[in-house]
Amino acid sequence: MARLDRGPAAGVAYGSAAPAIEVRGLSFAYPDADAAVLEGLDWSVPQGAFALLVGGTGSGKSTLLSLLKPEIAPAGERTGELRVLGENVADMDVRASAERVGYVFQDPENQIVCETVWHEMAFGLENLGVSRDEMRRRVAETSYFFGLEDWLHRDTDTLSGGRKQLLSLTAVLALRPRVLLLDEPTSQLDPVAEKNFLHALFRVNRELGCTVVVATHQPRPMLEYATRAYRIEGGRVREVADMASLGRRESLFSDEMLGWGAIRCAKNGVFSRREDNLGSLEPPGDVSSAKKSSELDKSSEFVAQTSLENGSEAFPRTDGSRILQKMHGGSATTLSEGWFRYDRAGGWVLRGLDVAFSASAVHAIVGGNGCGKSTMLSVLAKTAKLQRGRMVRGAASAALLPQNPKALLVAETVRDELMEWASTCGYDENLARERAAQLGLDGLETRHPYDLSGGQRQLLALAKLLLIGPELLLLDEHTAALDPGTADKVLELTKKIVAENHLTCLMITHNMHDALTLGNRTLMMDHGHIVLDISGEERAHTTVDGLLDRFAENVGHALDNDRILLSKEK
């Protein structure tokens, strides 16, 4: 990997006495909120640190980090002082903010604005008036540093969630910030991609002297890189003296923060995938790019089809056990010789996919970033159409929860979101409140959805979909943005609702242990194919190691560090 050159300013601090981040007496409350999210908070992070910020879903991690970046600071009542490298955040102009503070969102869709990878990396530089030659140099250096050369000319909307997150980081780093803030940056990455991403962050921190602050629910993979850690709880921050304790899931959060009971241990395994040979194009001569449509305008990002007239009868209810009275049992959903690609210039994402999904069963689907998992769900939801092959969906109604929950959020308040489909689907406000409470959303009824944390938005989107009672429930990493306790609770609730309503459920996960324990079947994908499908006794007696061995046997390559890494709970 090449070293990113900062020029004459490389390694020069903005003042030996000035912390990278200094917060004093910070309190913040969202408009119309009953209580402050942050209250009397003091926090200091030294220059050059690789710092972790841990806390439960809704604890204020995202709020705290966003207040340090003037362009994205949330609306609300704020008191106290925030400084970055000795300068008051309130006094920063756009250029000062770009040179001092880089920010990587939890959801890359909130950050990517351009049509191609190359344009996205150059976008911020162009806005700052950087010369064309300097733009090209920085883009080349940064893309090489992160290994993006092979997909530098891809369209951004054809990238997997993991690759979009890598792109978000590289685009920010091209601006050469001195402080880098990241909000759950690995939540959409498989373990191999996560390891590569964290190693790149480590090099940015050590070689460039960039202060790195990562808000995370999953600190364990980052402990080998971190120099210090902080816990946010009750609106305040305190330093974690024993960083090794963050490697134990049961020690991450207090009982009060979890509120979900015991947390089971998990064992993670990971995959890699063979890369497409996409070729290359010359960089465009003009880096001015049009902004893509808002996620809210992309109807293809999600589907919530109720189809009440086709065999499902809605009825009012209050006990929460069922939402829709099913008039038929449903049949299997199948894909036959399915081929799909996003554009003619790109490679095939699905490559002759053949698979049948059993009615009233839960299917756990696992595979590396870019192997076609999310694309397959989009095809099943009818938001993407096969170029070749056939899809037969046995379920009359389907709902897809995408990686980006904002695709489903269109109202002004949490209550309005939950009630959007009430008249169509036949549920009442009591049930909506019940679902919200089950998912830890009670007390947030008047909050704007975009003022929620990333994890809370995911829970809101899930609650909204569960209320419509689909026969086919498609979940794309629906617990990735949640802290471990909340994730366990949501998985238990999902399983309960699926079982009670006899739903067919497809659940994408990167957790190999969950892939073997959740639901009825485990399917493994690689390079647009289903390469392994196990269930019953065979599945019950399969270990993570055994699953990965069979994966290697079926795809024809060995389990080595170049292809697959195996991460286990210690």
C-alpha cells in the first residue's frame, strides 16, 4: 500500500497542548424531546489517538459525533463548548471543517452523491477548489491505498453495501482531514472486509497521524488497533480503564442499557468471494457530477406489498399475536436460472441462480460482500427484474427491509410512520404502540425519524414492516446497526412473529453462528450462486468449521488467509 502524502503539513500538530477533541459542559436535546440526549458532558480525546466510543442503541453516540461536524449537526437545543484541534466548532467555515474533521456515516447512502466511484472521490475536492492535477493525484493515491483500482470506474449504485462504505471512507480521506469520525463504519461489512477496513484505518492513524474516533456496538475487532476507549451512558462519557473488558460481550453494556436479559455468545466465520473481471476505463475528463436522486425517490429500494384483495383478510386486534388472517397456506418461492446485472458494462451479480425457498420456513443466508445476497432479495421483492430466468413467488404479499432503513421512512414523526399503512392493513394504534414498545421505541412517538440513531431507525423500519403482516419477509442484515443486546432481542422477536404468523422469511446475516442456529435452513452464496443448502439433522450437527470446510469443498478453493478468515469467539 502506498503512503498518502500530506505534503509539508504531514505530521504537524495544530498545537501541542490542544486535544484533537475537547467537549465541555455539552447538553443537547432534540426539538420537542422530553429529555436531553446529552447532559453536562465532558470529553477529551488526545491527538493521534485511535479511540472507540461504545454505548447502547440510542445512547447518543451518533448525536455526539455529528455535533463535532458543523455541516451535519442536528437541530435542537445545545449548550456547552465543542473544540476540534483547538478551534471552536461553531466558528469553522466549510474549508476549515473539511481540513480538520472527516465524517463517515453509518449508512453510506447518506454520503454518496455521485454516479461513479471516481467522481465520488473527486467530488469533495472539486467543491473545495482543488486543482485538477491535484485532484487526480489524490484520487490515485487514495484509491491505491485502499485497493480500489479494479472498481474505480464502477457506478456507485452497483456496489455492495460493504464497498459503498469503503468508498465513503476513501472519499473523506481524499480531503486529508486531521480528525476522522466514524459512526458504526463496519456494520455492513462481512468479517473479511471488516478486518481489511480496520487495518486501513490503523494505517491512516499511525502513518498519517490522523486521530480516529469510531462509534461502535462491536468493539472487539477494533481492540488490537485502539489506544483508548470511552463509554457513553446516561448522556455522559467516561473513559474505559480496562479496554480488554470490551472484548467480552457481556461486559460491553450495563444491565440498565441492555434491558434484554442474557446475551448469548456468538461465533463468527467469514467468507471471501472471487472478484469480477470488470476491465477498466479512462478517468473522465470532467469531475463535475450530478447528484443522484434521494434514497426516498428510489422506489426500487424497498417494497411493502399488502395485496389484501388477494387472499389475506385484515382484522382489528390488540393482543399482538397475529396481524393478518391468512386465507391460504402459501407455496414455495423459486428462482430458476436467474441472471441479473445492474448495467451492461458491469459483471453479472446473479449467475444462473437456482433455488427454492420453503413456505412458512426461516432461511438464513450468508455470504461475503458482493456475492449477490441483497440483489437476490430485491428480485424476490420484485424491485429488480431478472434479465434471464424465471421467478415464481408463492407468497401473495411481501416486505423487504433493505440495508438502508431510510428508504421506508417518509413521515414527520415516529407515530406517523407506524400508522402510515394502518387503514390499508387493518391494524390500530394500540398494536402500533405495542410493536414500538417491543422494539424499544416507546417514548419516541413525536421524534422525527431522521433524528433517531441509526439503530433506532432500523428498529422503526422493522416495526413498520411487521405491522403490515407480509407472507414473505425479506430481511437484509436487519440487526447490523444494533448493539448486541438489542440485536438478540430483535432476533427473538422476529422469530416469534414469523412462527406465530407462519411467514416465509429470508434473513441475510454475516454471522456464521447465527446462520446455523436461526430458522430452518442455512444457505451459503458465492459469486451469484447458492453453493451450499443444509437443513434438518444435517444442519443441527454442522459446526462453523464444518460449514466453512464444506464451502471450500463446493467452491473449489482452500481456506487460507487470502480467501477466507475464520474468526471465533474466545
